Amino acid sequence: NAGVTQTPKFRVLKTGQSMTLLCAQDMNHEYMYWYRQDPGMGLRLIHYSVGEGTTAKGEVPDGYNVSRLKKQNFLLGLESAAPSQTSVYFCASSTDGNSPLHFGNGTRLTVT
Amino acid sequence: DQQVKQNSPSLSVQEGRISILNCDYTNSMFDYFLWYKKYPAEGPTFLISISSIKDKNEDGRFTVFLNKSAKHLSLHIVPSQPGDSAVYFCAASDRIQGAQKLVFGQGTRLTINP
């Protein structure tokens, strides 16, 4: 039982490049989330999904897009990376909107 | 506007003693509070939670206290063990709106000294 798996673990991008972060969960959770963590700040919600085929904006959605084509996967895309998107990205999932979140181990992204 | 604040970036405690981590919030709509623990290079893991209808919740060595009038919660760990060394995040939400409104504090790094 892997829980929440994020790939890749590390990535370096040049400004303007694009990439997709993958998140997969094997717990049959309905809800999935993407957070970013920056030094001195708490985790901030980028986008979330309450079920297959649905997505919604969180607190800091600008510059990101997401897709939830399958229940177990939640993809985070950066179309044109900027240095301000240098961060650690965490994916999480939960049974419903009021259950504790299960987090992946994060993706460390550096944009130069 | 930081709705959830952990004003101590770090805390150092002797093994066997009590660790007390504090968290303040400003939004009176918050009615569900959680603590997460994070080790380096790992994601946060859920530790303990409390609903606003309670003022205390206990789980083994971990107890969370909620003071609604002061908009303050604290996590007590007793006795503290070396494996408790980690970053602790408090989080708060409005259960009507659900986890999409979960707000995290900045975290407190706890170091347990042998």
C-alpha cells in the first residue's frame, strides 16, 4: 500500500519551460489537493478536486493548471515556469472534505 | 493576512520533559483544528485533531487543548522522545466549507535533546 506517490522528486526548470507533476493515490480517496510550501510560510492550497473529472481553485492558483481524469491521479501543470514557482509541492488526498489529509513526500522544484 | 500563526519557529526540549507547541488563529469561523508532523524529505503526517465543541483531545502522549475565547490551541507531548524531533504544523478549517479551506500555520521545529 503505497499511499500517495509523487513524481518526480526533484526537478530544475528554466524560466518559460513547462512541466507536469504527477500524483497518484491508491486509497480510493475522493478528494485530492496540491499544496506548495515556501520557507517561513505554511502550506498553501493551489488547486483541489472533490472527485474524478472535477477541479477547483485554491488560495494560490495563478500559473498552474490541474486535471483529474482518473480518480487515483491528480496532475499539476506549469505551462510557463517562473522563478516565483520555485517551491516544494505536496500532493494530498482525503476520504472527504473533513477527513485528515494524507500527503505525498513532495516534489522540490527549482526554476532558474 | 496570516489566519493561523505559530509564533515560535523553533523549540528545544530535553528528552522526557513536556513539549508545548502553540498556535493562534484569527478567523472565528474555524471549528476544526489539526496538528501535522513533518520529518525532512517527507510529507506531513496527521497527528491529532480537535473539534470546537471540545476543549481537549488526548491520544497517547499527545494532547491538544483548545481555548476558543483566546483563539489559541496548543499541543502537549509528554514525555518527549528523540523521535518527536520534527516540524509541527497546526491547521484550521471551517467544516462547512471543508478541507478546501484548511489553513496551515508556518510550522515549529521541535528538537528533543537526549
